[in-house]
Amino acid sequence: MSVYYIRILFTEFVFFRRGVGWGEVFTIAPWLYCVFLVLGIAGGTNREALGAAGGIGIVLFVLGSWMNT
């Protein structure tokens, strides 16, 4: 969650050519943080070991984040 959040903020400030206004930053950043905090807490309650599907999911997440950036 933290890596994704930092990546989104980096993308907003570095790669957007149009620039990002502070109003947009204070709207998008807290919203993203809240969404991923909830997802992180919900995912953290899973007591099962990481299986093949979880490993594939991590690879797809990293690949998708790289492509998005």
C-alpha cells in the first residue's frame, strides 16, 4: 500500500505535464490513502499462507504499476 501510494504521488508531481494544483493534491491524496488503508487492513486479516494465486497477483500488481507509471 505504501509503495503504491508513493508511486501515485510521484506520478502526480513528476510525470504530469499539466501540473497538479494543490486543491487536486489535497483531494486525491487523502482519498487514495483512505481507500488503500481499508484494503490493507482487510487484506491483513487473511490468515492463510500466500499461495500460487497470491504470487501471481503480486506479479500482476507490480507489472501493472510499472506499466501505469
